[in-house]
Amino acid sequence: RGVPEGTRVIGVAFDGTGHGDDGAVWGGEFLLADYDGYHRFAHLAYVPLPGGDAAVRRPYRMALAHLHAAGLGHDPGLPCTAACPPAELAVLERQLESGLNCVPTSSMGRLFDAVSSLAGVCHHAGYEAQAAIELEAAAVSAGDGVDDDQRYAFGLKTHRPHGAPLIADAAPLLAAVASDVREGTPAALIAVRFHHAVARLVRSVCGVAREATGLRTVALSGGVFANTLLSEACARGLRADGFTVLRHRDIPPNDGGLALGQLVVAARAGARSG
């Protein structure tokens, strides 16, 4: 229960919306952290968040933004394109080209939304994280024994010039999803393959972080880890790699845990100033 004073961990912070210290919307972060601060070791590549909350309520907007960022275009045969009204699509295309009202985001939650719509699972969210929840449900419905398709992978350059963060690019993964959708692959198979890919990313980046720092404890947090399938897959893989894995039990991984973390950081700052 808890992390001892002075102990630093590899923190995997996957959420929907977080305020980054560079003005971007964070949510797909790998942090080297303790009670006194953090260093951003890696993150998902930035993609445009078109229209802010509108993209959250309409996951097809996030899917189209991810396709644009990946250079894959808006194929009219894809479910996310079909879900976007033509007039809105025309405006959205201009918005993405110009960057107007498009804050950059590294959010894993928004990537879940994008894949959910791209696979035809959920295009409109009536409640918090609906698209991601329905994508998890689709993955669970596929059952056990689904192949871990290696085409579903993030581009990851392990070279870190001058200590800059590693960047995990979702473009190769999205290309694989779009290809499967065009071929008529069931959404449940796409969903479970996507979950496998995210778990593999977590193992890969944490392995690189251990080589760079010697740290062997990983803390999984953020609202995305309310996803039991993903949380279990990540914990299982990390333990197989020799990591100690910290997960939420008494405190939720989403906003409730965030509030407690803010109290801990504030208390530490107060103690230092006192």
C-alpha cells in the first residue's frame, strides 16, 4: 500500500484529458515520478483535438483526426467517415488542415475513442468514456485465444536525443485497423488486437525506461486503467518482465485518485516550504 518516501517509479498515466505543462492536452504519458515531481520519459505522438469537447462527444471526429495525423485520409468506406454528416466533414477537413481550434493531444483515452469509431463500435458518446467502454466490451466478447496481431503496433524510436521524451506513434496501428475494417474483420477482433497492442507498448516503453534508469516499479494510473482487460494485460506482461506493478485498489484510477494525488503533492510542497 503506497510507495515509500524517496522512491521513484515509472508511472504510466493513461487518461482522457490532462493539462500538460507545455499547453497540450496530455493523457498518454510515461513519467519518472516520485512525491516531489516528475520527468516525462515518453508519450503518445500529438494529434489534433478538433473542437475540444465536440471530439469527446462525437468519437468519429477523433477517428478522423487520428487518420489525418497518420496521413491515411478520410476513406468514405470507413464507419467513422460515414458517421460524420457531409457538411460537418467538410468543415472538419478544413479545420484539421488549418489547425484552427485544434489543441494537440497525446491522450490514450482519445485514441480509444478513435479506434472505437474507426471499428464501427461507437460514434456518439452519451456518457463519460462510452466509446472506450464499448470497445472494451467488444474485446471481451471475442473471448480467449485471439491472436496477438503484430501489425497492430506503435512506431517507437528508442533513441532519445538530449534526453527528449520517446514518442509512440499510433499511425502504423491505425493503418492496420483501417485495413482490417475494409476487409470486414469483426469489430470484436479489432478491439482485442488493439488492447494487445497497447499492452505491448506499455511493456516496451517500461523496458526502455528500466534500461535508462534502473527503475523496476511501475505504477498504472489514469481513467483508462478502469479498463480491466487492459489493466490485467499490462500487469501480467510487466510482471513477466520482472517489474513490480502498482495498481489501484482502494482509490479509483480516475478523477478520485487524481484528487488524492493533488493533496499528496500539495502536502509535500507545504512541508518543504514550512
